[in-house]
Amino acid sequence: MIREPAVAGAFYESNVKYLRESIEDCFKHRLGPGEVPKLSRINKEKQVNAIMVPHAGYVYSGPTAAHAYSKLVKDGYPETFVILCPNHTGYGADVSVYNEGSWVVPNGVCDVDNELADEIIKNSNFAKADFNAHLKEHSCEVQLPFLKYFDSNFKIVPVCMMDQSVETSKDLANSIYESSQNIGRKITLIDSTDLSHFKSQEKTIEHDNLVFNEVFNANTEGLYQVVKNEQISICGYGPTMVSMEFSKKLGQKNFELLQHSTSGDITLDYASVVGYGSGVWY
């Protein structure tokens, strides 16, 4: 099945030339890492096993996302990216795996790693083959132009989480780990999440820091509890917990926060903002 772009021209540029320029602008932006990195093609053991990136429009969160992509690019690409995103549309299964075909974005086509996708479904108690959750979902799609900018030699497994419980997140992390080991696939996880929504700048930073503290401590249950107890409106805490648990299984649970910003840092309206975090697990 071919998945056509759903948010090109809205979240990011639909014109290839303008898209490339906008991605470069994200890296060179005052909130970005400062320069466009070069992809490492050295055949070495990868240090980055998962990244956290936001998924708003590039004008708002692109410079923050560029920090994690800079680290990833300098470390080198794996064979497959498992892209974990929340379900904003309400369509599809509790955990929806896009297990065949390809995704089209303006700057290229991303083929699905159907072998790994099917293995993840087989080894999970919750993951199902499902396309419906992905058809209008933006939070996976917006990552693809960044990835395609640097190389085309990779595959993807998009996973959309409506069920973001601790149990499901641990199950999915275990399935991804076992599946990649079983078939000998080199993978990197992409945790697509925005942070606190529509609070003041001060409250957003306070809530986001509560989230980061649990991620730093690799405390999956703690993250879930603080999100629920403090009513923190982070949309992708499930993908974050999967990345935390996957990193633990690799024995690489360290998390480095590279950039923390808000939409207010772009619009200069600090009354109601969305938080964005960019970081890597290694």
C-alpha cells in the first residue's frame, strides 16, 4: 500500500526546493544546532539507539528537532527506523503497525521494512497490522523529510500508539528488541512527541521538566504517573516509554537533552504555548 502525504503544504513545504531550504533553515536557525551536518558513512557501532523529536509544523518545532537529527546524522543511519508516534485521529487499532508498502513525501519515498514490521506484530500482545491509524496521522510523516534529506538508503516501520499504557509500552519495547535481534536488523527508534500543550510558558517549562526528570532517571512508571498525576498534556508519552524501555534492554539508558523550547520562543506569545524536546538515548 502506498501512503501519500497527508500534511505536506501544512506542516512542512510541499515543494521539494522549498522543503530542502526549510530543513536547512531549521539547522541554521537561532534555536537550531547551527549548521547542517554531514551523514557519517563510517562502518562503526552506532552510539545513538533512539531519539526524541517533536512533530509540530517545521516553523515551530523544526529547529528543536534538528538537534536530535544532527546527532543522529553524525552517528550514521541504521538499516531501519522504527518511528513511534501517538494517535491523534482516533482511527485504527490500539497499536497500529504499518507493515507493507511505502510512504511518499515530497523529497522521496520511504519503503516499509515489512519483515521487521511483521516480526514486531508476531512478538507483541498488542500490535496489529493496521493502515487506518496512519492515513491522516501527521506525527510520523513529519519526520520523513528530515530523514530523506540526508540519505535514501533506509527503511521504516511506522507504529502508531492509541494505547499508551505502561504495559503496552513495555510489551512493544520488548517486541521491537526481540524482533530486531531475531532477524539481525540494525535499528534506531524515533520517539515522536510534543510536550505540554496550551499552558503558559512558565507552566509548560515546569511540566516539561517533570517529564525530563523521569526520562533522565529511566523511570518508565514514574513518567506515566507524573503525566497522569500532574495532568501533563504530553501527547507521545507512550513512544517515550517505549524508547526508554528499549534503551534499557540495550544497556544504553542514558538520555541527553539537546534542546528544550516552546512555540512561544518562535511566536513570542508566551500566554499559551506548546513544549518541544529534542534528545538522544545512548
